[in-house]
Amino acid sequence: MKLFTGLGNPGAKYAGNRHNIGFMALDRIAADHGFSPWRKAFQGEISEGRLGSEKVILLKPSTFMNLSGQSVQAAMTFYKLGPDDLTVFHDELDLAPGKCRLKAGGGHAGHNGLRSISGHIGEAYGRVRLGIGHPGHKDAVAHYVLHDFSKADQDWLEDLMRGISDGIAALAAGEGQKFLNAVSLRTAPPRSSKPAEDAPGRKGPRAAPVKAEPVVKPEAAPDERSAMQKLLDKFR
């Protein structure tokens, strides 16, 4: 059994915040993979389902970010899970928007949700780091993470969510690189080696090459001179 925890703050006020991208990831997994309806448990909300052969519990703590560890510890104690069974999905300021990285263990880098979890169960758990970018100055961080994604963010955010959903069964099976490959196919798809149908500046599909028509030589006019005239013309 695996426990996937998304970090965020509860309530409609925070639902679209950058800080809630962990909640968004779990909501997408539950919706796309037929998980059970969300229900209250362990100071949060849980949804249960299967990813491949693995049973998975999704957990969204309702304790607010700074106390996320209370909810995570309660769920782990109930299901008799260790840190190796836990993966936390969280926002990452130090990654560009739309980037996704995996990490096992390590510090919290100032993230209060991770700080709380590590304080309750130690640091030896997995993390899915979801890039949201940095506002540029540390004094702007709180305002930045507690505000909604902009309209300009929606395309890469949707691609990231789809990629997570595509690869989540691989992550549950312990195939981290396969998971990251699935995300990358959505967020940075490979360029086609075929000529573009609509190259920049071109309107409509590429036209088929025009074949040159064969040149037809005109037939020579019939010689209507008399035999005597032809003979005389020879000696001119």
C-alpha cells in the first residue's frame, strides 16, 4: 500500500492558489483513475483506489499547511506504513513553472508543509516537486504562493496535471523515471522530424509541387514548292 499526500490549504478561498498544486495533482489522479469519493479522515480528506497492482490512499490534510504532519502521521499510523510508503506532492519555488522532479529524503528548503511532515515522521519519504517558479525576491514569496495561478499559467498547468495522471501508475510501482518520462511527454513533447504542415508565415497546408508540362514542338509546315522550284533553290 502507498500513501500519496498532496499539500495545500483547505477551503474554496485557497483552492486555486499556487501553494495548492499538491491538492490539484491528487484531485486529478482521483478523477482520472476511478478512485472513491473523498471522505473525511485523519484530519483531512482521503480517497482510495488502485494504480496497477498497488492499492493507494490519497490524502489531502485539512490542518492548513503548517500542520500537515499531524494528518500524515495519523494516516500512516492507522495503515501501519513507513516513510518509504509515503510520497508527498508539493509546490517548488526553485523549479521553473511546469517542471517536475522526484526526490527521496532531504531537507524541507523552507517549505512549511514539508517541515511539519519531517518533524512528525522524519525526512526519509519521497517527494514530487512541482515547479511554480519564484517571484524574484524572498519578501514576495508569501504573497506569490497564496495567490491563484494566472490565466497565462493555465496551459502548462493543465499539461503538468495530465502528465502526472498519465504516469502515476508507474510512480506507484516504484518506476520513477517512467513517471517523469510520462510527465515530460506532456510538458515538453518531442519535436516531429516531419516537415511542418503549417510553417510560420504559411497559410494553410503545404501545397503539392507543380509538375512542369512537357514542351511540345510545333510541326513543320508542309513544303508546297514545285520540283523545278526546289531544284532552282538548291543552286542559289
